[in-house]
Amino acid sequence: MDYQQLAKNILKNVGGEENVSNLYHCATRLRFTLKDQKKANKADIENLVGVITVVEAGGMFQVVIGNTVNDVYEAITKISNLGTINVETTEKKEKKSILNSFIDMIAAVFAPTLGVLAGSGLIKGVLALLTSVGWLSIESGTYVVLNAAADAFFYFLPIFLAYTAAKKFKTDIFIAMVLAAALVYPSITAAFTDGATLNFIGIPVSLARYSSTVIPAILAVYVLSHLERLIKPRLHESVRNLLTPFICLIVMVPLTLMVVGPIANKASELIANGYLAVYNFSPILSGAVIGGFWQVLVIFGLHWGMVPVMTNNLSFYGRDTLGPGCMTAVSAQAGAVLGVFFKSKDKKVKSLAISSFISALFGITEPAVYGITLKYKKPFYISCCVGAIFGGVAGAAGSGALAVATRSILSFPIYIGRGFVWLVASYFLSMIVSCILTFLFGYKDEVTIEENQSILANEKTVVLEKPIQGKTIALTEVNDPTFASGAMGEGFAVIPTIGKVYSPVTGTVRSIFPTKHAIGIETPEGAEILIHIGIDTVNLAGKYFKTSVAENDQIRAGELLVSFDLEAIQDAGYDPTIMVMVTNSTKFTTIEFVDENQSLPLNDQFAELLV
């Protein structure tokens, strides 16, 4: 796949780099924050090869790519400044709801940590497995080294979150990291562990354990961002670089330890206790709700709002009981697409289904959801119901995770402990039942015999649509011997009634004349189409013409190519007749045209090329 070209097309259709205020990516999606979402062309992006779908949720414009999202993201950063600088704008921003703002913030803070978070979690799980079966002692040097690799990220989580939060809140990254590091500084941690009391200029400091916490660091960096913006403009540039971190740290570290930290810690405790109360009320209901609705949250990108809850559970209780429901939800999606794979006789559907199944096994369900289950609806409903049932089973067994990781078949080790066997059984039963139900009741090929015949025909044909409103005439009637003789290829002509030319085919723009009066397009089947606007209009040197596409753009039939001032061209003494020609006509065995001298509607089929 040409990631560079895909990146160009995506960037163009979100309104250009100037319409993007922020861009980052998670495991499967490019997440754009746009200045004006009305400038984005959602339909065109969804039709790009390499794009699964587009989701507008959480205040973000999310382009779902799948497993190659990192390649596309890197291609975008190479052709733009996105992802390398903070984009500032003085334009009026679209007002977001509190929920959208929260989801946007959580996604921006947690998305960059996803890979290392999952990797560290898997190491924790492997260690738990090895120690539980007696293959590794917790006192061995091997365990100590591997545990350091597994636990370092979680222990120093406030520092990592401070880094991503600083980028989100647009404040100094290193000041933010130092602020978070102070929360887990050994002497501060030791004072809390020993039950010691601390005073700062006579004011008692409320000590707490901040390692592995989420909310304190994020809230502290948020306050820091406002303090920095308050003092930085008021400092002379000669001392700004020195005094800004000095003032920020001398104010924020004590303020965080005495006020911000305790408040955030209390909020974290309330969230953890609130979830625990719900879980204790009914572990079955809790697991069923997560198992049934997890993929619904994923569709809208709202699942990020659950990540802090999971991390918070680990911080307070050492295990998270949200994870098992997520596991059954993911395995049910995998089973549904596997059922479609076994049932379908359509090669394209089978190919997409099996690749989506493999992705789902490793915790990436967007290709399955957007490409298969949501498209055909019944597989999605079945998978959600099955995920809920077995999520309830895992909840009833008391299954829980020792770390936060992707909902992958490789993640089983992090569930070692209470309810582990039931979690594994629920995972595979969810997949099997979802597969069987989808095979029996959830899917049937939509392609009929007539459609199959049409598809077979289209594999050997290229259809040309009428590109402009007006009267269609034979090419031989054109008042130009070069075109009329067929020397430029077979085709047809239109006497226009409006000044807009649309593409007659789906393909790639190969050439645009500098004078904008002619465009060359190549179709996937190899047909080379030349659209020439007017006779001798090259002499206008581009005056009265405006192109809407660029060379190498991928376009669809019916997409606007050129706008021109029809009246002005006629007043200038030029014939505005538009010629559409297949310049490599000899490549096709037959070229059939609808009878000329008709006023067919715009975009009606006018010609068919047989390969």
C-alpha cells in the first residue's frame, strides 16, 4: 500500500493541515481534532483504499485504519507539521460537551502509552504464571530483573502520564515530569510508608501513596498549565527560561502535595469504591454490562473513558474486574467474523473476515466491527449478546486482571488467580457460541445471481458516466478536426449548460494541464480518459478555470474536477464544447456509446469499454 498517497488523500479530505489543531493515533485510529468539522469530507475518506471507516465521536474526527495506523500516521507527519509541533490557533473553536472534552483528554493522555502499558502488563502476567506453577521463585535474581521490567511503568505511571498530559494541556513537558516525579520521590514515599508527619512552612502535608496513580498527576499538570500561562508572559525574556520552571516548581510541588494531590487521591478513591460497590452488588451484572456494551463504546471511541477506572482499580485493589468482560466482548467479535468466514462464499468477504478474526485474537476489533459485524448488523447483535452472557459468567467467577493490557489471547497470564479457569473457558466459549450463532442465523451472502453477473461483467468493463449537464453529441460533430477525426481516441462530446465538470470514472488524476482546461484520468482497469474543456481554450491561459483536484489524487465517478465561467468563455469567443476521449482506445475490444444527441441526466451511464 502507498501510505504516502493515502496520507495525502486523508489530509486533503479533512480540510488540509490548516484545519487540524491536533493529531495523534491509538492502536487502530487516526484521531483528528479539527478546527471546523464541516470542512471534512467523510464520504471521500471512507472510500479510500486502506481506510475502514470514519467515526465522529468524543469531539474528534476518527479515521479507522486498522493495524497499519502507525505507518499512515508517520506518512502524515512526513508531509506536514502535524504530530511534531503543537498547533496553536486563534480561531473560534467548536464548543465541546463536558463528556466529549473528557474523552478527548483521556484518549490524548493514555493513547501514547498503550503499547508499553500492554507489554508491561503481559510481563506481569507471565511472572504470575511462572511463580504460580513453581517454575520461578520471587526471591531469584531472574524474577527481580523481570519484575523491574514489568513494574517500572506502573510504579512511575504518574511521570509518564505527566508527559502526555503536558502535551495535551500545552505546558512545559519537563516541568510537568519533574512535578510528577516529586510525587513518587523516595523520601516522600518512605514518609508515607513509615507513617511520618511532614510540615511545609508550618503547614501539615497530607501524605499519600502516588505510585501507580492516575488522577493526581493529570490534575496537577492541568493546574500547572494554567500557572505557566499566567506567569510566563509577565517575565522578561532574559530571565523567562530560568524563572518559569523555578516559580512553577516551587509553587506546584508543595501545592500538589498539600492540596491537588489529596483532592485527586480522594477522587480516585471515590471512583474505585464506587465501582467496587457496583461490582459487589452483582458481579454477574457488572460483567454482563461490560461484555455486552464494550464494543458499543469502541465504536464511538468512548472506551478510553474506562482506562482510568481500570488503572485506578489496580492502584487501589491490586486487580481489575472490568477486564474479563472486555475479554469476552472481544472474543465474541472474533467468533462472529469467523462465523461469517465459514458461511460466506464471497471471496472478498471471506478474506476480510479471516484477517479481521486474526486481528481480533490480538485485541484489535475495529476491522471486525466496521468491516463485518456492524455492516451486516446481526453478527454485531449476536456478538454483543454472547459477550454479555459470558462476561456475566466471568464476573460470577470473580475473574480479575493483574494489569491493564489489550484484550488479546496473549493476555491470559495477567488473569492468573481467582476465576482464571472460568475466564479462559468464557473467552473460548464466547468465541465458539458467537461463531455458531452467526453461521446459523446471523449472516447470508447478499450477492444475488443477477448481482454476480453484474460483478463479472464489471470486471471486464469500464463504465463512463456523463460528466456535465448539457446536450450530448457525437465526437465527429465537434468543430475541431483533431478531436472529430478520432486522432485523440474514441469518445463523445457535451455542449454544456453549466460550468462544472465531474469525473466520468473512478480512478487517479494523472495530469492537469497548466491552463486547467484539460485533465487526464487513469482507471484501475487501465483506461486513459482525457477531458478537454472547450476548443482553443488553451489560449485563455487558465483564466475562468478553477480545478478542485490535484495530480495523483484518487477520485470517484461524479466527483467535481473543474469549475469554469461558461458565460465568460463564450463572451470571449470560444466554443465551450467539452470532449471526453479514451486516448488508449485500441486497448479495448469494444467501445459502446449511448445514442448521441441526447440530453441525458448528469452521471447517467453513457459509454462502456470492453477489455
